[in-house]
Amino acid sequence: MKGYYFLFLEVEDERRKAFKMLVVTLVLLAAIIVVAKEKVYVLKYSWISPLEPFEQCSGAYATVFKNELERLSGGKIKVELYPSAQLGDQRASIELLVQGMIQGADVASGVFASLMYPPLEIVDMPFLFSSYEVAYLALGPYTNPFMKKLVEDCAKKTGVRILNILPFGFRHILNSKRPIRTPDDLKGLKIRTMEIVPHIKMMEALGATPVPIPWTELYTSLQTGVVDGFENTPQNILQGKFYQIQKYLTLTGHVMGVGAILISEKWFQSLPDELKVAVIDAGRAAAKAYVGITLIQDALGIQELKAKGMNVYAPTPGELKQFKDRAVPAVKAYMEERLGSDFVNEFLNSIEEIKQKMAELAK
């Protein structure tokens, strides 16, 4: 009887152990299921300017984009920011994006166009936009059907989705040699451009010698005389402290600087539908910050550059017409040859339609 009792205890003990193992197994399975359901998607995001949201439009965009996307996704998307060319220049960011090493990048639209998607060159035609509002509406894939088609075509052909196309400021010409009042004053000057073919064609048409140089090498190139000047927005001139080595600034506003916010199409399509919506909504919110900072910096930038000793010249309407008359036909001819006249005219017509709608609203 005594032996039977101990046998009973042993059987009960084995049952308790089995029950405990079952409980532990169920807890672990539940934890695995929860983790699987709460998968976190990482978006590594790169750009070349500093993370200064109150001074730089790219920094403002990145700050708002990260905050909104992580909030809207309920923490299911984590955004890692890599400013100040930590991962390389714009070309390097695009290459990393294509390779899947990062999932997002902010680059000049023309750089992406030159490297991967030529139709996007169209937004770099000179003297396209009369105001920031026209530019914002004309460039937006959510406000211009032409741009929406462009975005979808780009995603299909390159594996890169353009989340936003945004104006980051009218670009002006500056140099260290002499005041520029008409295109003739550019003759003999070496002017840095981005690696954007329409910009190069434009400078050639204006009489300058264009020299493509990466942004990260520009300051040294100006110091050493590799180039005499360049063209850019007030916020970038200030951010790079170029007023220290460039004396003359001419407010040509010859082209609108355009930024392209890029994301990996493969990564985007891997998201559940509700997270895709979060990405789009976060991008649209961030776009407002981007343009807002651009407007503020443009409003304050010219006066600040004057205060720092730059000689700032605003061309007369007649002088601006000379720039326009030389630049527009040359670049348009290049665009028509490369992209087709129908494509170019469709884009130009879409801008005119937006102008007309704005005029009707103002009545």
C-alpha cells in the first residue's frame, strides 16, 4: 500500500510537469504570434543637408515625416534618419536605395532623372513657374494628374517610388568675379551645376561654362578656383556659408529647385494597405513643412545675405527677359528631342490649367 502511494505521487508529479510544460509552450507560442502580428518595418532615410528643421526644408520634411509616420503606423514603422551625407552624396543615396540598403532618400529631382528616370528632367525646365503655389500644385502627384502618371510609370520602370516632388526655392546665380546683369556677363565664367543635364544646357545657352560638381566638393572647388561661381537657393547659400567666398548674387530665379522624396517600391509594396496609407499621409504632412520652411528661408535669406556683405542685384524685367529668351528655347529643344514634343506640351499644358484654376478661384 505504501509503495502504491509513492507510485501515485510520482504519477501526479509527472502530470504536473507535463501541465507546466504545456503552459510554457502555449505562452511561448502566444508570444511568437504576437511578435509576428506586430512586425516592425524599418525605413532608413538619407539626405545630404543637416538635420536643421528650422533652417533647412529637407530637415523639416524628415522631422515631420518620421514623427507622423511612426505615429500613424502605431509604431509599426520605425524611421531612421541619416542627414548630412552620412551615407554619401545624392548619387550614393540613390544607389543604396536601389540596392535595398536603405528605403528612403531626399535628392534633387534632376539627379535622380539623370541617373535613372529621364522623364523627370521635365521639371527642371527654366522659367516654368510664376510662384511657389503654382509650383507646389503643378509638381504634386496628388494635385496634377500628369505628375501622378509620372510617379506610377517611374515606380514600374525603376523600382523607386516618388513619394513627393517639392519646390525648394528659386535658384539664383552667384560668383566671385563680377556682377551679372545680363547673359553676356556670364561669358568666360565657370559655373558649377548639379549633374543635371537641363541645368548644364541652360548654362551653355546663357554663355557660361558649366562644370558639374557634387555638393560636398563645391566649397573647396570655389576656394581653389576650379569654378568661379554656382547657382542655388538662398537657404543653401546660407547653410553652406558660401557668402564667405562669393561676392556677387544675381536674383535670376531662372529655375525652381525641385526635391524628390524617394522610397523603395519593393519596400512600399511589402506593407499592409493601412501602412501604405500612413506613408502617403505622413509624406503629405511633411510636404507642408518642407514648403513652409522654404518660403520662410526665401523671405529672410536675401536680406541676411545682404547683411553678410554680398552684393545682391535684382535684374530689371528687360534683363530677365534676356535670360529667359536664351535659356528656354535651348532647354525646350533638348527636352523635345529627348522626351518627345507631346510629352513636353502635355506637361506645359498641365501647368497652364493649374494657373487658370487659380485665376478662377481669385475672381
